[in-house]
Amino acid sequence: MNPLQSAIKEKAIAIIKQVFQKHGASEIDTPVFERKETLTGKYGEESKLIYDLEDQGGELLSLRYDLTVPFARYVAENAISNIKRFHIAKVYRRDQPQMTKGRFREFYQCDFDIAGQSSVMIPEAEVLKVVVEILTNLDVGNFVIKINNRKFLDSIIELSGCDKAQFKTICSSVDKLDKEPWEKVEHELIHAKGLTKDMTTKLWEFVKRKGSMKEMLDQLRSENVFGDHQLANETLAEMELLYQYLESLDCLDKISFDFSLARGLDYYTGLIYEATLTEEGKVGSIAGGGRYDELIGMFSGQNIPAVGVSIGIERIFVILEDKAKAEQNIRATKTQVLVASIGKNMANERFKICNTLWNNGIYAETMYNDNLKPQKQISYAFTNGIPLIIWIGEDEIAAGVIKVKILNNKEERFLKDFIPEMQQLVVENPVLTAKEE
């Protein structure tokens, strides 16, 4: 990660963390590796992407695949009954890297989770609101959050006449519908997974349905899509409640209800969701999550309901880096002032000024050669996006002043007690907008 990318990462993470904290979450941290048995059986077909390790004593370990399973283990081991947490850290996947699509083997995830007893769909509504706020504040472009419910998927598979034991394998095929046509998915379901044509025909009648929440809920009610299927109708009532909450939170315009969304992780038990960018050519999924009421119980024997979201920040970095290069609005350093000199043997004087600026919280730097030409120092300021230059020379020393050059408007000022005015100039000139002539 180069300096510009690091600056973009820092800015993005600061925006994300501010939203997490605004919603009352506290930060935790977990080890970068876990016992292999902790991660085994939690990720379905994606388990093959886990990195396995073996320590000197022969204990089997794995690099964490995500932040959710380690969080569940943390809650269980510490006997926590209620927590709202966030965690920003690296995870590892033995995947095929695709830099242009934001797919890496080592990458950051930003997780927000609410664990503990709660009324139906209240935590889910806030988690979705958090996602909307973050993606809006990051200004990544147009996006949509697709939602579905694991209990709808259970019901659909049963109503289509499929074997419940095939739930995982059917969902892994259905989840491809955002990239592949139904004909190809159906062929896989029949010829690779053993479904009949009658089963896939019924399945298609369900999974082809998508639209706004209001459209979908109205259709499902008016057409009595689920008949008298108890689980499906209970779930429909829960989704109608979620609709009301999201309407109150003013984020329905970002929500799409999509029956083909079938996230592959084994631990989801209720609402599931995935945020994607809608502009052509941009990376796909950038966030995902759902309700997982039984995961914590796998470690403690006592189920603690939980819901959360994971934001794949690396994919967002790709977008923000392209945008920053185009707009030139992010730089690698935060330097506000370059301390420059005219004449020979001025290093001590430059250090004295730097020291005063640093002691007063002003971000400053100086170049590491003595007897530099003025133009080289000016070019350094422009190249590094530094908006203010303090000049010091024999004339300034004799007069007991410094000369400040404001690059944005070419104004020069001579200052004696310079800190108060420099602090004001820093506020007035947060970035360099001028170009070198």
C-alpha cells in the first residue's frame, strides 16, 4: 500500500468509525488467528478458502476468514449477553487475487454487530441504516442494498418440493443469478445437483421476484404467494415490520427486496443483505451481513441472538483511489506548513521554527538538505500539496520576523509573534488548490 493509498484508507476508516461510534458501538479486537476447529463448518463451500497453520507444538490453527466467527467466540468465552460492537481489522482468504475488482488474499473488513435479546427487526433496521450512512458518507457512488430472509429461502425450497438437506447446495446455485442467466443456473441445479424440472420450475417462480420493499410485500400479500405456509407467512409479517422501521429511518430508497439473494455462509438464520454498487464497471458487492441467532451458541451452548454487517473496505479503496486521482483531493501527508530558507547554513533556524510549530500542534516539515535553492523548496510544497511556506533568511532573522507565503493566493505576510496567525492561516488554507507555474 503506497502513501496515497494509506491516506485514503485512513480517511475512509475514520468516516466508518465515526458512524459506528455515532450509533453507540464500542470497539473490540480479536487475535489474527484462531483454532482451526473454531472456524470449521461455519462458511459452507467457502471453507476451502481458509488459510490453515500449524504451530511448533502441532496445534492446528487458521487465519481468521472473517470477523464474525471470532466475535461469536469472544462473546461466548466472556459470557456476554448484550453488546453492540465494531471491529476494523484484516482477514485472510486463500482466494485468487483480482486487484481491479478489489479482491485480495489479505484485506480489511469493518464489522458492526448487535448481540442480545431484542424485539423483532429493530436491530436489523439500525444495521441497515448504518450501512446506508457509511456508503453515503464515503461518496462511493450509487448503491443498492439487496435484502432477503433465510426463512423465506427455507420456505421456498420446501414449497418447490426440494429436499431440505439440499438447502446449501441449492442456495449456492441460486446466489449466482446476479451474474448468470436462469437457464445456466437451472442446468446446474438439474444436472449437477439432481433437481427435477418440476422443482426448478417452481423454484424459478419464487426466485425471479424482486423489486422495492413495498412492491414485493404488496405482491406477496395480494397474490397469496405462500398459501398457508406458516413459516413463510410469519416471516412476511416480520418483513412488513422491517418496512415500517426503514420508512421511519428514511432509507427505503436504497433497499431492494430480492428472492435470489442467498448468501452462502452457513450461520445465517433470518434477514440477510448485501450492498452493491449500481454503476457499470464498478466493483460488485461491498458489504453484506445478516442475522445469526445460533452462531454464538456453537461456542457456549447458549444461543444469543445477533445481527451484523461486514463492509469490505478494500473494494471501496479501489473506488476512492480512482476518485482521488481524478479530483486530486487527497494527499499522502497532512503537512500544513513547509519551513524553507534562503541563504546558507539555515538548518538550525529552520529546526527552531519547526519545533515551535510542532509544539503548537501545527503539522510542519522541512527539507533535509542545507543551502537549497528557493525554487526546489517551492516545487516540493506543490508536489506534496502543502499550502503554506514559511521563509527564513538573514534579513528575517535580523528583523525578528518570518515571511509566510500563502500559495493559494500568492499573498505574503511578515509575522513576529507568528503562532496565532499561523493557526488561523492553517484553518483558512486546509488544502493546496493552486498549481505550480
